[in-house]
Amino acid sequence: ASLVAEYLILDGGARRFAIEAAEETVLATREQLISLEQQVLLDAVTAYLNVWRDMQVVNVRERNVRVITQQLRAARDRFEVGEDTRTDVAQAEAQLAQARSQLAGAQGALDISRELFNLAVGRYPNGLAGPGAIPNVPRTEAAAQALARQEHPAIRALQHEVRAAELGIEQARAGLRPNLTLDGTLTEVLENEANPFAEGTSATIGLTLTQPIYRGGQLLSLERQARAQAAAVRSGLNQQVRINLQLVGNAWAGMNIATAQIQAAEQQIAAAELAFQGVSEEASLGARTTLDVLDAEQDVLEARISRIQAQTDLYLSCYQLL
């Protein structure tokens, strides 16, 4: 019966490099988890804003149906007293049918957004409030790009992977270095029939030095493989930086576009409402037709919907930037 003990004294740093590489891999995985959490939160924000947008659009469409219904009722009354023609009534009926069709489409879009909200959040929305204030974002695009280069979890994850790959190169190099081990052996021989006088105990202790001389190029190939893997990870890091900068630029441009669209939509709403009031007054005096009134009301409607869409785009761009 023999008991053999072996203690590694020196292996060229191979095990240390392997442990450090594993630690870097764990840190990279944690950053990947943070990136996934960010995507989950962004999906929830997107679903929230889509529901809020579609709710506002449905409200505008419903109000438009009510207004056109009143216009149609007024056109029929004027037709009965001879002030409007049958054409005016038909135009109002066509506008009402179109408004009802648009309302049905808006309600369908809201139903779809509610299902996506349930998928992202885990329950259906119930009485959503407004999205509140615009979230804090960097003041300049350059500041946002600097953060995207350094703080984004995908960047930090790849930085850890690069470090792990570099440690993999050192681990491969360690395979070319000598190994030194401390060896101990304890042997006990019991009496047996073949040799009744062989009973006894012996112990040995010693150092073993091992140096690879030739393995058919395997060790050098492992080092070249580790170098290639490190180069690939570095390329992935550089590519991710460029992708981040592109996404920052897209989100920043989206914020600027949405802000400009909101300002233009507010001006358009003010002008369209004023024009609608004027056309309505002129129609009551016979200077305008029912179709003119309906067209003016449609301009107000489209301006309000444009502002709702632009507000949604602004919030989405801000959260995408974050």
C-alpha cells in the first residue's frame, strides 16, 4: 500500500494566469448581465411610451369623431332649410366614415401596444400617467460619446474579455517553462505468502523538475492560438466602440429632431386652431363650405397627432441615449 503526495512549487505561472483569466471572465459576464438588464428596462420604457402615445391618439380620434358628427348634424339641418346641398351632407358623411375608420385603427394599435406592454412588464397597463419630465442626459454629444466609450457595460465586458485573452497568452507561454514539484511517497509492505519476510515501511521525499523539450509544435501552436483569440477580442472591442458612437449619434439626432418637431407642431396647432375658428365663422355666414370646415378640422387633428408622436420620439431617444 502506497501513499503519494505531490505539491506544485513552480509551473511558470500557468495556474495563476488561469485563475486570473477566469476571474476576468466572471467580471465580463457580470457586465453582460447589466447590459441585458438595461435592454429589459428599455423594452419596458418603449412599451410604456407606445401605450401612452396610442392612448393619446385614441383620445384625439374620438374627439375628432364627435366634432365631425356635430358637423354632419349641422349640415343636415342646413340641408333641410335649403342652406346646404346634398353634396355637403355627403362630404360630411364621408369624413365621418373616414374618422371612424381612423379611430378603429388607433384602437387596434393601442391593443397591440397593450400586448407588448404585458410582454415587457408582465401585466397589462392600468391607467398610465404621463411620462413626466425628460430624463437627465449629458449636455453635449461629445460628453455622451465619452461615456459610451468607457462606461457602457458592453465595453466593460469586452475590456475584461481582452484582459482574459491576454492572460491566456501568458498561460500558453507558461507551458514552455519548467515545472518544479515536491514529491513524497509512503509505502507499507505487508507480510505475504510469496515473501513472508518483506514486511516493512519506507518513505521517500524529493524534488522533480520537468522541462518540455519537444512536443511536435503543440505548445507554440497554443500560444499562436491564444494570440489570435486576443486579437479577435480586441477587434470586437474596437467594433463595439464604433457601434456605441453610432448609436449615441443616432439617439442625439433623434432628440434634436423630436425637439424641433414638437416646436413646429405646437406652432402648427395654434395656427390650425385659429384657421379652424375662422373657417367655421365664415361657413356660418355662407362664405365657406362644409368641406372647408372639415378640412380645417383635419389640419388641427393631424397637428395634434404629430405633436404626440414627436413627444414620444423625444422620450424614446433620451432613454435610448441613456
